Amino acid sequence: MTGRLAGKVAVVTGGASGIGAGTVRRLIADGASVVIADVQGDAAAKLAAESGARCRSIATDVSSEPDVAAAVDLAVAGFGRLDVMFANAGIFGAYGPIEKARMADVDLTWAVDLRGVFLAMKHAARVMIPRGSGVIIATTSPAAVVGGIGNHAYSAAKAGILGLMRSVAAELREHGIRVNAVMPGAVVSAMTADLVLGEASAISRVTEALAKGAPRNRPGLPDDIAAAVSFLVSDDAAFITGHTMVVDGGLTTIGGDSPFAKGKYATPGAFLEAGRRRT
Ligand SMILES: NC(=O)c1ccc[n+]([C@@H]2O[C@H](COP(=O)([O-])OP(=O)(O)OC[C@H]3O[C@@H](n4cnc5c(N)ncnc54)[C@H](O)[C@@H]3O)[C@@H](O)[C@H]2O)c1
């Protein structure tokens, strides 16, 4: 097998759909073997069957410690070891204003989006430390750093991932294990189709919807995130740890509906004039 990830073994949580599925395909194409760990067991099994002998699947709820442990153990038993953990599974989760938040929804959001990533890191470390190598990547979101993009519980979980990632990166560096995050923005997936159109399967329509207003009418695609993950887990990124790679087509550079980017404020020199007038 050739390819920059030839011989490496990965677990991809949330690998049955969207960004995870795109990354499964990319890692396989780059030469890795992959275990898809997803709560949608049937969809995970279907993608594994399509992907050939270097791909297996296991029905996994990432908020369950025995499930996550079993996914890691399947990688070791099936392919000999674990080099890569992509802790990617996530849900948008609790929705609505803070004063009306349903705490059961909030707890579920944190269980999947934060506890699930914590467990993936814990069990990846369990088998990576004895080998003295490995790479862990977690999927965060622009909602971690920009208010108003996600719901409160989701934003908190995705910000929590950044703190967790840096803390674990600091601990595991002496074991030769790198820990990083990817921050995708507005990527075509079941999650965004559900959010934008209220229909998780409306992938072609959400592709059009996300293209509108995006630079060059080009939406973010799972392949964009997969390419970043492929780089971060490769030996080309051997000195990169504790890093958050933003892959959002510039979404977080705009910061929403800024008055400074529009109208009279877009006129060159406008700020100089305002400064002189002290307004
Ligand atoms: N699409 C975007 O624009 C975007 C932006 C920022 C961050 N993200 C993050 O990217 C990740 C992937 O999302 P996506 O957009 O590909 O959505 P998606 O819904 O297409 O994929 C999410 C996958 O996670 C799985 N999953 C959900 N709960 C699970 C659980 N408890 N255990 C195991 N698997 C579970 C789902 O079955 C699904 O296969 C998520 O963490 C999401 O928060 C997405």
C-alpha cells in the first residue's frame, strides 16, 4: 500500500455521515485502515462495506465509555494498533433561548459533544502511550469562538474541546502523541441540511443554500475538512500539536454582520476622517 498514511490505523467517530464519512474515504485513499465508530450502525456498516478490506465499523455511542473502549479495541484487534483518533462525532443538540433551556437536552449535547471527545482521547491515549506515538484530532466549531453561530450548549461544548485539546496535548507530548483540533465552518452535511432546511437528507439543496453568499459561490465540503485531517495526522505535521486548524473559507474572519465591512464604513479613508473629527 502506498500513500502518505500507508499502514496507519485510524478510528473515526461520527464516520457514517458528513465530515466523518468524507474523512473515512480520504484516510482510506491515503493508505490507512479505518474503524468507523458511529451511533448509526447500519450506515457505518454500509460505508465500511463500500470501502473494502481496510475498513470496519462498530455501532458506537460516543457518550458511552464501554462503546468507545470497544471501538479502540476493534482497531487494535482488527488492524494491530491505533495511530489516529478522529474524535468527530457531534450533534447540534439543545436549541432555544437560555431562559427556556431544557436541561435534559443540554446534558445530552454535552454528553455527545464533550464527554464523547473526552472518552475518545482517554481510550486513544490508553493504547497510544505504550507505543509512544499517535495523533488525536477533535472537531470543534466556529461556535467555540463566535457567539450566535451555535446554540449555547453546543458553543460551550465546542469551546470546551479547545481547552481539553490543549490540556491533553500538553500531557501527551512527552509520549510522542500529538493532539490537535479542526474547526470546520458551514460544511455541507446532514447536520447543516437539518439546521438550514429542517431536512437532514436534503444534501443537494443545502449545497446550493450554503453556496449562496459564500465567496465564489462555493460551499464548504467534507473533503475540505478531510484534507486538513489527512495533513494533521501525517508525518508532514510531526511538529504540530496543541493547534486548532480553522477550515472555514474565512467565516470567522468576517465575524457576522459587521457594520465596519459595509456601507459608508467600507469607503477608503472613512476611519481616518472619523478619527480626525473625533466622532
Ligand atoms: N457541518 C458543519 O458546518 C460543521 C461546522 C462545525 C463543526 N461541525 C462538527 O463536525 C462534526 C461532524 O458533523 P457533520 O456536519 O459531519 O454532521 P453529520 O450529522 O453529517 O455527522 C455527524 C455524525 O455523528 C454521528 N453521531 C451523532 N451522535 C453520535 C453519538 N452519540 N455517538 C456516535 N456517533 C454519533 C451521527 O450519526 C453522524 O454520522 C460534528 O462534531 C459537528 O459539530 C460541523
